[in-house]
Amino acid sequence: MKLVITEKPSVATALAHALGARDSHDGYIEGRGYVVTWCFGHLIELAMPEEFDPDYKKWNLADLPIIPENWRYRFIPATAKQFKIIKALMAREDVTSLVEATDAGREGELIFRLVYLLSGCRKPFERLWISSMEDEAILDGFENLKPSKEYDSLYEAALCRERADWLVGMNGSRLFHACMDRPSASAAL
């Protein structure tokens, strides 16, 4: 049995239809040797600064820049149930491999890899890379799944972008806030 993980429910429905999987369950569709599930976009995000160090709860100019030594993640509460469903599907004994079917691009790669890693999954996976939701394109894509290793650099690029966004956003927001609160701080810059 292959577990197919998409980014969105609509994509999961299209893939399941093309693959002939018809049995709907809470959070997934199953049939004909496939279990198809979805992520609702991001299920996991980088932790807030105060989750790295409680002292960061108070915004203090002297703490900047905040640069985590070890990056931590947190589960998005609104999608925690779906993460648990995916993790349970990954652990099923009849699931022998996975198909990464998130969107073809850097964000899709990040979404799948974080769910895979934080689930503790070690099962092999392949990458579906398609640009059409037509049944013929989907079936052709499944006939030509790519080795996951081919997308390791894309995942690493996604991690870099995610962490750069966090560093600029968290530090920039706090710096801007400090400058707005203390005009003398902005003059010193």
C-alpha cells in the first residue's frame, strides 16, 4: 500500500479519483492499493522566539538579533487533527512506502518534509512532480515517480528561505517596535 500525501484536499480528491481510490474516511481516501491524504497547506511552523527562550516573551532591543542555535517547530492548532491522521497513516503496517504529492515547488517540498520528519517516519518515499490535474497527467506522473534524493536541494533551499523569513520577520518586527517606542533608538541607528 502506498500513502500519497498532498498539500490540499482538492488535489487529494483529484489524485484519488485518477487512481481509483473511492473509500472516504476522516482525513483520507483509500482504495486500489493507495491511501491518499492531505495537509491543508502548512501543518507545522517555526516556533515563536519565546518558545526558544522564555525571556524573549518581552520584546527587548538588547536581545536582538535573535538567532536560534537549534530550530524548533510547533504544530498549528487548527490542523493538529490532520497531522495526527497523517502520522497514524504513516505508521500503518500495510503502508510500505509514501508518495510526496505536495505542490511542485519549494513550499510543497517543505510542507511534506516537515510532516515526514516530525512524524518520525522512516519509510521510503518518492516524488510526484506534475503540473496538471488531468487524469492522464496524474497517471503518467505515478508511472514516473522520481527518487526523493533528487529533491534534497529543493528542501534545503526551502529551509533556508523559511529560516531567513523568520530571522528577518521576528528581529525586524522587534527592532521596528523598539524604534517606535523609543525615538532615540531609531536616531542611534
